[in-house]
Amino acid sequence: MLAAERRDHLLGLLAREGKIVAKDVAAELGISEDSVRRDLRDLAAEGLCQRVYGGALPASPAVADYAARQAVATDGKRKVASVAAGLVRPGSALILDGGTTALAVAHALPRDLACTVITHSPTIAAALLGHPQAELFLLGGRVFKHSAVACGAAAVEAAQNVSADLCLLGVAGVHPEAGLTTGDAEEAAMKRTLAARAADTYVLASSEKIGTASRFRVLPWEKVSALITDAAPRNAVVKQLTALGVKVLPAD
């Protein structure tokens, strides 16, 4: 089989099965595992898969820059944001993560809602300036421009001194095996810190992120109260997550 044919076969398998197991592909095609791994390295370099031990998973679409992601799955993000905003009670304290889905949540919050919003995202803080009864706390640190959030030691230290009723957390990928992932180690550490400072953590994931993975794990499922997604309940990955005991709140 030619290299181009193997590439098409791998991409087709990834689309159908949601994962690639290198040893199984090698046995099926009668080639070495090293050849499969080389093909997967090439696909990963193009952003077409996320390599994991023993094979590969679909790559998260959240590798694009912040401006480009604002135009991706806008309807899905709006649906997720609407459900998430409904969880914020008057008088409560909310930790709101950064990213484009969290920004949709900021826009979905009622303008007359009296609450406290803690965020490490300057774009989130700016979006809430027109909410007169929302008290804002902006956590500072090195700005990670890909997601327009503060990360690093200073941001983590600041986050460790706050607490909240609710944390709304964005991720780059949601996968039954890889878990909740994102593409940057410091951002993943910041997300873990934020989640640890809230009584309940809800994960925000529009449907294009379901079944995909990025390099760094954020949280184990047992640390999450529920996943909010517009992916259909009959979606194969959603069914797998439900079977694992993950609570899924539909946003449709």
C-alpha cells in the first residue's frame, strides 16, 4: 500500500472508530508498527490527529488562534453558554474560565444579575463591564495569548486565594479515554487550580470538541459535576461518557 493510501486509510479509521491502535493497523495492513507510527507522526504534524501511547486520537479543533476560534461553532457555543449561565444564582460567586465558550457565557449572563465573577481572562472581564451588579475579580499573571488568559506561577498563586460556588471550565478536547484535555501544560495547571477552588465544576464543550483530544490532561472525571454540551445524547461518544458515569447536561 502506498503512503498516500495508508494516510487515507488512517484518516478514515480515525473518523469511523474515533481512535487508531497502531498494532491493529499494522496487523491489518501487513506492515510494521514503526511504519504506522511514522504515518501518525506525519498526520500529527499537520494537526490531523493527537498521538497517544499505542496509537492516535482525533485532534481537537481548538488549535486555531483565539480570533479564528471565535467564528467556530458559534451556535453550539451559544447553546452551551445558555445552559451554563442558567446555573449562576443571584448572590453567588462564579469562577469563569477563559476561551471563546466562556466568553459566550459572559454574554449570556443577565445584565442585572448580582454576583461575583472571578476570572483570569481579560476578555471575560471586559465583557462584563456592562453588568453593573456583577463584582469582578481579575487574576493576573503571564498572558497566554492563544486563549487570552493569565497562566503561570503568579496566576496559580492568585487563584489559590479565592473560592467560589461554581466553576465553569472550558477544555480543548473531551474523550472517554483521554479525558478532559487542553494544548498547553501551564493552562492545564491553571484550570486544575481554578476547579479546586469551587464547590462544583461544570465543563463547557461544544460538539466539535467531543471525541477529540489534546496533549495535556486537565481533570479526571470524578472532579467534574457535569459536562455541558450541545452534542446529541445519541452521539456515540456521549453514550460512552454516560456509561462511564459522567453526568451530561444537554444544550439543545
